[in-house]
Amino acid sequence: MFLLMRKRSRKSRYAAMQSEKASPISPRGNEKGFAMASIQPVTSTSSGASAAFAFLPQPVATSSLVNELSTIRTSIRNHVGNFYHSYQLYPEAMEGVSQALQAPELMLAVGNSSAQSMARNLNSIETRPEAMMLLLATAILSKIDPDQTYTILPNGAVECHHLLNSRENGQQNGTYKHQYTLMGANTHSFPRTGDSKLISRWRQMTLFLLRSHYEAHSFTTTDDRITTIAATFNALDAILAPFAKQDRDEDRRANLKLLLERAAEFGYTLFSQPSSWRLDWSGGGGGGGARSGVGKGERGSVVLFPQLIQVTGDEGGALATPIVFGEKAWATRLRVA
């Protein structure tokens, strides 16, 4: 009898050992809540998430965003009016301008026009002010678009934005491409409602947490935005310097730097909102959009400065009809070939 019971005991221990090998994360004894099936995904409706979101600042008033964009437009117009002469350059000098217009930081600024066409407009007394305004507006404002290669937004946040909204992911496991953009025309494809809300909250929380660093080190060597700001400044200065009033050149350069820094601050604020926005340069009004920054209206003129369009709500969902704010500035003399 003793030998029989000992044999059965060995079989039980062997079976238990085999069971543990087959299921290394199985619950031990009578412990509960450890099995994978009992782990529930965390959702934004949990009390912890709600408490975290409660500390986020309220969205900036739309009127404040529109007013700041209008201020940037006025600043660009004043920059052009105050710091540049009104006579033509020699052909040799214009060759340098044409080459400088091909800088990669300015590809969106040149837009649909060729570098030679933009150079001709810059060297014409009649069209120079509008050409300069178009060049400055597109070169600077394209850098607040997180979908662009060159931005004056925080690098880390932009890299995560690219990853979250990667077009290469396509449609996988019920998720969809996230294609809204500050400058682009396609605003009709978004993630599922839940994903869109999470991305909106991520963007808002990330930029909120980063703000103290960027305010304390604004445009210093520890501010990663200065690399693109400096590159854009140099690219623009190479074009604009030959047209500058020499007695005001130092003031002109300082003012150009301030324009870029102000746009960077505006871009930061816009990117940190729970809603999503884009700048519309299209030539026919509200919804569509030319990515290039050069839009032609019904009268054949060029859009010198865009209007602001809201494309998602504060919960991150796409608006059925994008909301247009502000007005575009139109050229009266400039023609882009």
C-alpha cells in the first residue's frame, strides 16, 4: 500500500511540473487577477486619465489665434515696407538671388513658380513688395506645419507626431491614416474616433509639459528649434540682403529674426491645441488647398497670406465642414508663371 501511494504521489508532482512548463504565467494557487484574460485596456474614461486631463489648460480662444496670425501678417508687411530699397539689381547680383531661391528650406515658399520667375518679381519695382511678402509668409509659416520636413516646432514632439500619423501604416486592425495637416488639402481621412481623441490629448499634454522648458530656454542653445530658425534665416537673408537699405541692415536682420521667433511661438500654441488647424492658401475660398502656398483666385491674383481653418474639434474628431477664420491677403500686381 505504501509503495502504491508513493507512486501516485510521484505522478502528481510530475503532472504539476509539466503544467507549469506549459503555462509559465499561469496563476499560482488561488491568486486571482494575474491571468492575461483579466487585464483590461486602460481607456481615457478612467478616473486617472480624467484627473490628468483636468489639469490641462483650456483651449486658446479662436479670436486670439486669429489675432496673432493677423499680427504676423502685419509684421511681415511692415518688414517689407521698412527695410528694402526700390531700385533694380544688376544681372550678376540677380544670379545669386536665383540660386539662393533654390535652397531646400524655401521649396514651399517658391511653390508653383520657378526660381527665375520669383527672381524676376523680386527685381521688378512694381511687384517686389508683394513678392517679398509672399516669400516671407510661405517660408516662415510653412515651418509651423508639423507634417513638413523643416519645422520650427519642438523636434521630439514632431517626430512622435510623424510616427503616430505615419502614412505608411495605412489601414491596419481597423485604424486609418491620419492625414490632416496645417498646410495640406486632404482633411477627410482620420483615425477612429477613439484614436483621434487620444492623439489630440497626447499632443495637448506633451506640449503643455514641454512648455516650461521652452519658456525657460527660449531660443537659446538648448532650444532645438533654433537650428531650423537659423537655417531659414540664412536662406531668406541670402535672397533679401541685396535689396536691403544698407543704413538699416542691422535692424532688418534683427527684425527678420524676431519674425521667425514670433512664428515659432504661434506654431507652438497652435500645435498644442486639442483641435487641429491648417493654413489655407487656395485661390477659391474655404475648403480646398494648394500645398505650395501659391494659390490663384478667380481674378487671377495670388494669395499672399493665408486664412486659418479649423479641421478637427476639441475632442480630435474631424469636422464635417471645416471652419474658416480670418481673411486671405491677395496680390494686386504679382503674377506667378
